[in-house]
Amino acid sequence: MAALSLLLAGCNPGGEGVRTEGTASSTPAPKGRSAQAPSPSPSASVAYQKVDAVDLMKHDPKVGADVKKSLAKPCAADEYPVEVTYAKLTGSKDPDVVVNVMTCADSVGIGSYVYRRDGGDYDNVFANEQPSVYASVNKGELEVSKQTYNSDDNLCCASGEDVMTYRWTGSRFVEYARYHTDYSKTGGTEPAPADPTGPED
């Protein structure tokens, strides 16, 4: 009996350890994926050195005068209309810096940039200053969107959107894909129909 007990114990080494580890989450493992498969490490995507993007752009000769004017003072307190994303886009050992500048009043994009670290300095390797522009990262590539307006559109309500995808060629970003979307004009923007019964007298 003692030998049988030792044999059965050897078939499931560390069984208690697996159960102990599993108590931290009640979410079942996805089908088709080994329970031993490690989750993607979040530290790999956030190992960056924070950059003062406002100061960087204020001293960048490639940034237009209108954008610099919008950065002359914060919107409120010390909050500037700037969004910063750190991501690997150019193959550099350091994460690149994607910066979007918006208007304070309505958050319309007025400039999108990518800075690549070269030694101790950051080089502006991409700039788009067409209004309503916004840059983001999609599957390791630079994606730039721009809302399109018809002549009778209000600023709040664009008619569509252009999306351009760029790849790094070793020295610059080159557009390789583009698509356009026309927005639906439904969705509560039209006035409600009149009551067919008419107002009561």
C-alpha cells in the first residue's frame, strides 16, 4: 500500500501548487490554448522613458506656427491638449513617441507627429498638420485618420473618414494602405417626425 501511495503521488507532482496558483482568478483558460502558456508581458510595451512632448515640440523647427501657438499655454491648470503614445514603430531600440495635438475647445486634432530617439535626441520623422488628424498605433504600424467634411457639415459632424497606414522603410514612413468610410446620416441626428394626429385643440 505504501508503494502504491508513492506511485500515485508521483503521477501528480505539485498538484497542490497548481490549485493554489489558480485561485487568483476564476476565469477559465481559453479553449485551444495550453493552461501553461504565459500571458503577454505588459512590461514589454511600457518600458519607456517619459518625454516632455510639449517642450519637445516647442523647440522643433518642423512643427508649424499654428500648432506651437496652441501650445503657448495650457488649456486649464497645467493640462496641455496633447496625447502621447510610446510604441516600437521604427525598429529603434527605444520606443518611438507618437504625439497628437488638439484644440482646447473641441479636441479637434491639429497635428500628429512621430519622434524617433537617436542617441540622446529625438528626431521628428513624421508630421501631419491637416486639421482633424489623429495618429495611433495598430499592430505595430502607424495609422493616421482624418475626418472629412462636406461643405454643409458642422465641425461636430463629419461626413466620413480617411485612414492611412504607414510602414517604416529604414529612413522614413511610407504610406502603403488607405481606406475611406462614409458615415451614416442616421442615428438620431434628424429631427423627429411630426405627430400625424396633429396638436390637440
